[in-house]
Amino acid sequence: MRDHQQGQGSAAFTDNTGNAGELHQDIAADGDHSDGPAHLTDNHGHRIADNQNSLRAGTRGPTLLEDFVLREKIFHFDHERIPERIVHARGSGAHGTFEVTRAIPEWTRAGLFQEVGTTCPVFVRFSTVAGGAGSVDTPRDVRGFAVKLYTQEGNWDLVGNNIPVFFIQDAIKFPDLVHSVKMEADRGYPQAASAHDTFWDFVSLMPETMHMVMWAMSDRGIPRSLRMIEGFGVHTFRFINAEGEGRFVKFHWKPVLGLQSTTWDEAVKIAGADPDFHRRDLWEAIDAGDFPQWDLGVQIFDEAWAAKQPYDVLDATKLIPEEEIPVEVIGRMTLNRNVDNFFAETEQVAFLPTNILPGIDFSNDPLLQGRLFSYLDTQKSRLGTTNFHQIPINAPKCPFHNMQRDGMMQTLVPKGRANYEPNTLAQAGEDGGPRACPETGFSSFRENGERNDPTEKLRVRPETFADHYSQARMFYLSQTENEQAHIASAIVFELSKVSIPHIPTAVIARLRNIDEDLAKRVAEGLGIDLPKKAKAAKEPVDLGTSDALSIQKNAKATLEGRKVGILFDEGSNKETIDTLVADIEKAGGTSFLVAPKIGPLKVKGGTLKADGQLAGTPSVMFDAVVAILMPERAEKLAQDVGAVAWFADAWFHCKTIGACGGTRKHLLPKANIEPDDGIVDPEDFMKTGAIRHWHREPKVRDLA
Ligand code: HDE
């Protein structure tokens, strides 16, 4: 007799008839295959004798309808796909933990934040927004940063982005925004790109988009790694403490590895060299034990402070400068486990901004209010059943009880008759089921004193939402010269792909409200006359600058989490390479050996195998490169355009190049590389590390 529950088999498989998707141990109680693989069965537990040949009438006859093995296999395969997310379709997920580093009972009664050291499991899904599930990782786009914290008081989903503001102020515009940025409706392209007519048409008509357009066109839109992006809750939320006092709060995730981006040329080349660049980078870092971390920070302010600002804190196109309300760190998140199954976890995870904790609440931000409906709604069409919360990745890790019953794919087996509330079944000795708990349950904040009159029904936007340009200007002016040039050329590139001539003109007319010089640069770049300034709903005011908005001003001189490409060939010195590899690892980085052939190649002191072949491993894959070559090999490689491009790209992308004598003599001149402080001897590489040498940029491209 076999006992399915008690089995000891080594392999596990998904039992489609099991509870809530649990993995069942395979059936091996009789011990007949404990050393070998588990028996293959169909979805109903029947062992399969032959998985290669279908059942046929005679050796060359037709296949029989009775072949349930074939039919089930093909039937399941035919239905394997579910609708991809309407936005944020391409994503990468990982598990981890969150730990509270500062107790904040004075701000919130959320159980999670009452004591330092409290932890909870988390699941994070990073995503691009516009592209389909099979698109690439490095287009210019916003990145989704969705965190599910499985707390003892239920799941808290902080469903944010890597940009702190949004394109629109009201949820009613979201379908139009998304339609405009996705593939154009008639032709089905471009995929994963905002550089086309319809997106910029929408932008040109919607001045409130201008602030986020600045961010999306900046280097934030082309991150180096998902481990090096910030996350933002975007909306203003509420904290409510045990006394019932409410405060506004904005949430921030700050990457411990610092912020880093690619250049546009790099992003484009990476898309071809490795379409999975970001998901591979995340997977490999976690797999190697280099767990990415983020600090959770909050900006706390009250209604009185909010009322004095020249913008409305309920307007999601506005941020709160960190110089005015500092970000206070309250916890740290560590991602330490890759998913076991992409579909079951990353694809089926369902984030809901309505997943919130007692002690945290929404604000009246009209964008957030729309999201509170949309996410629950979309999960039904994506996951097919109202019971999507029972899928293991979505299920709370604390007990949950209610009277909701039945529905497709109900996998729980609620007991008893108490499927309504209130009831008196307990008085008859039965289980009467759960009851609402006013003391500890979620209760909405009473918004006394908000600038709002709830007695009127209006389809309007408040006056306080009317300034669309001041913060866009603050963002632009806070960037370094290089970063400003990147924004200008990104807009020129995007608008150069727009075929309807009045659209770029309308966009430039709006840019004049942000910065005259930016508008001029874009107009010149496109060869069109500077149009008249667009009339602003409200004249912008001068908000000064905020250094926190620039990536370059906050760059970390570190090798931690960075990847160094080391080029070698026959005859290279193994000891030099081994020492460098060890030093990089000690500094928290990783190295990757590149050679013209994978090998093993004969080198001085032994043999070495490359991790990647030069032709398939362009230098865009790395944060810095080092070449350790015998002079004659360097001379030979200088005849190879691919090898020359390896250095030319690293130079163009302002990376550190560690170059041995042969490389300096033969390869660098071929690539038109002039010595600067980013070109160092391999022995000095560790002193310089993986920083970008932005001062080189004006030498390698026209920044005007
Ligand atoms: Fe989303 N958004 N969104 N969004 N969003 C979705 O939900 C929506 C907005 C964000 O990895 C959808 O499960 C509306 C802002 C992320 O699974 C959908 C509005 C921010 C993800 C949806 C917004 C986001 C989504 C599609 C305007 C940053 C990926 C699939 C009111 C704060 C989550 C899904 C994941 C996904 C609706 C605006 C972030 C359709 C209506 C603002 C990170 O429900």
C-alpha cells in the first residue's frame, strides 16, 4: 500500500488536486525507487508507463481518443498561459525579509513598527511598465517596485515605482495614458518604447505629465541594475497612532548599493547582448549570496505643513524635497532567496494597494483612489478567480477568516455552517465563526481639518493641482551638466521618432516653461524653430534645487555589487589575474573572465578558462574593464574590430579601464582612447574601482 502523504521520495512535484498549491512529496513509501527519480504520473496520480509514444490503432494508424495520457498532457499545455499584466507585464521577483530598525509607535499603531527587530517575510516584484512579458530589460522606462510584506496583521503591499511622481493626477486618465504608451493600436509596434507618436501626443496635451517626463528622460529611466534603483510609494499616505492622531507619510526605498544608471548607448547595446540583463543580474547576485538591500525611509508631515506648500500633497505629480522633510529610515529590506518557480510566484503574485495595515491609511489622492479599485479588479481577469488570494504567493502568512465562500478554484475547505455573520450558532454549541474587532481591526482615519468639503459632488480638479512646471524645473536644475545633457538628448531622440510634426512643437512649447535652455537644445536637436511658450495653467515658481534628485551627485565610489570584465588571452599572467579576482571579490564585487576563446587557455602559471567569449561578451555587460594581455596578443587583438570596440565602448561609457602595457600600446590608440585618470594600470585598478568618469563625456560625445 502506498500512502501519498507519508511518502519519502526525493523529488517533489505539483499535485494539481492538492491543497492551495502545496508541493506534495512524491510517492515512494514502498521504497522501490528511493535512489532514482520519482515515478511520472498524470495529474490524478496514475503512473505513466510511456511518455514518448501516443496510443495508436496499429503501428502506423491514427491516435486513439482513449489516450488520456496524451490528452491530459496536451490539454494542460494548451492552457498554460494566462493574460499578461496590462501594464508592468515584464517582471522579476525575489523573496526576502524586512526588519524594523526604528520603532515608531508615536506615528503609527501598525504592529510591524512597534519594536526594533520585528521582522516579516517579503516578496518583491520589479518590472518595466510598457513592454510585454517577452520584451527586454533595458528600455527607457519607469521601473515598478512592488513589495508585499507578509505581516502578522495581514499583507501590506507597497506598490511603487522607481520614480517618485506620476504622469497624471487623476485615475480616470490612466487608460488613455497606457494606451498611448503601449504599442500603437493599428500596427502593434513599437514594443517597450515611449519614442512614438501616440505617447508624445498624449504628453503634449497633458502638461501635468511634464515633471515625470523629466524623470523618465533622465538616467533614472535606464538603470544599471534593479539592485541600484530607489523605490517610492509615490502617493501621500497616512500614519495613524494608537491615540488616533494622523500624519501624512511618503515612503522611500533607498538602495544600499547606491543609485546607478547606464548610458543610453549602453542600454541599447545591452538590449541586444543580453535582453535579460536585469533579471539575470538580480538572480545571480542573490544566488551568489550578495543579497541586495534597501532602507525603508519615511517623510512625515502634517496637514498644517502641507497647507503651506506651493503644491498639493495629494497631487501625485509632486514630490516633497528631502531637503525640506528629511527621509527618516525605519527599516531594512534584504532580498535573499530567488523564486523556485517563475510562474507560480513572480507571475501569479497579485499586488493590491488596498492591502494596508491598521495604523496606515490612504489619502484622498485621486490617483491612489482609482488604484484602490483597479488592482483587485484586474486580478480576477488575470488569475481567473476571486480565490486568487489562496495562491501561496498571495496568501497572508497570518490566520485569515471570513464568511466569503465558494467560487472557482476554492482550495480551502471551510467547515461548519457559519457562512454568515452575525449568527448565534455558538449558542447552539457550533463554531459561530469570526467576528469584526473594532479595537484592533482596520478603521479609516477621520479626516477632520482636511481642505475638503465632502458635501459636494464635483468632477473638478482643485486649484492646488494647477502648477505643472515648478517641480519639473527643480528636477532639471538639480541635475549635473552631464545629466542635463542626457535629458536633452533623450527628448531629442524620442521626439525624432514622432512622425506628426505638430507634436514635437507642442512638447517644446511646454519645455519652455521648465527651462528655456532645455527647450532651445531640443528644438535645435530636432532642427525646428523654437515655438511660442505654452500658456501655463499656473505660472511656475522658483523652488531652487535639490541634490537628492541627481544620481551623479550621489554616486558611490564602490565596487560593491559591481561587475568587472577581465580580458585575457594565451600567455597572460595567471597570478595577476587571480589576485585581481580575489581583490574584487573582497571589495564586494564580481569579476568575469573574457577571452577570444573559452579555453582552457595556456597562461603563465597554468591554464585558465574564460567565463565568456569576447565576441559574445561586449564591455557594456560590465561596470569597469581590465585587460591583462601579452604584448603580442594585444597587437593581434588590435586587428579585431570587436576587441577594439570592447575598449572603445568602455571609454565611450566613461568607465574605468585597467590597461596593461600591451593594451596601452596597441589597443587603446586603435580605439582613439586618450589617457585620463580613468585609464589605469591593472595594479592600480582597485584604487580607482568602478566609478564613472563623467568629466570624460564631453570628449567622447557632443553634449551641446
Ligand atoms: Fe499600477 N497597475 N496603476 N501604478 N502598478 C498595475 O495591476 C493602475 C500606478 C504599479 O508587479 C495593474 O496587478 C491604475 C502608480 C506597479 O504585479 C493595474 C493607476 C504606480 C505594478 C494597475 C496606476 C503604479 C502596477 C496591472 C492609475 C506607482 C506592477 C497588473 C490610477 C505608485 C505590480 C496589476 C506587479 C500594476 C492599475 C498607477 C505601480 C492595471 C489604474 C501611480 C509597480 O491594476
